[in-house]
Amino acid sequence: MLLNAYLKWEHRNGHEHRLPGLDLTSYQLFFLNYAQIWCGLMRPEAAINSLRTSSHTPGKFRVIGTLSNFEEFSNAFNCPIDSKMNPKNKCRVW
């Protein structure tokens, strides 16, 4: 859904220019930003406690699980078919 909103915005406002010094497209930056939201470090003890007590999936798995099953991500980064981030059999929820 969020990607669709971004694509509508880009359609209305025109394609964004690349940021100087970064060899990433606007689509790649979109996915990078999504991943950074969930970025963080936890000590092993804290991670185990979180797994036991939290109803939420750890950030690492939210990113890998979501993006590896999202065709648009695989296309944006040209992930080879059947690689970790572009499995042949995807779990399509959206």
C-alpha cells in the first residue's frame, strides 16, 4: 500500500533525481528506508526476552520476511531468482 502511495506521488510530481554520491534509484531508497525503520541492535539476552514476551516479530525478520516475498523489491534490486531475497515460491499477502 505504501509503495502504491509513493508511485502515485511520483506520477503526479515527476520522477525524482538521484541523490549525489548514492548509486541507488528512488525505488531502492524507498525500500532502504523501510528497512532502516526496523534497524536496531539488541544484546542476545534482550533478544531472547523479546521473543518470549513480545507479540511482534523482531525487526530483522520483518524486513527479510516482507521484502524477500515482495516482487517489487526483487525487481528494484535485480535479485537473482531463487536467491535469499527473491525465492521462487513467495508468500503473497498483498
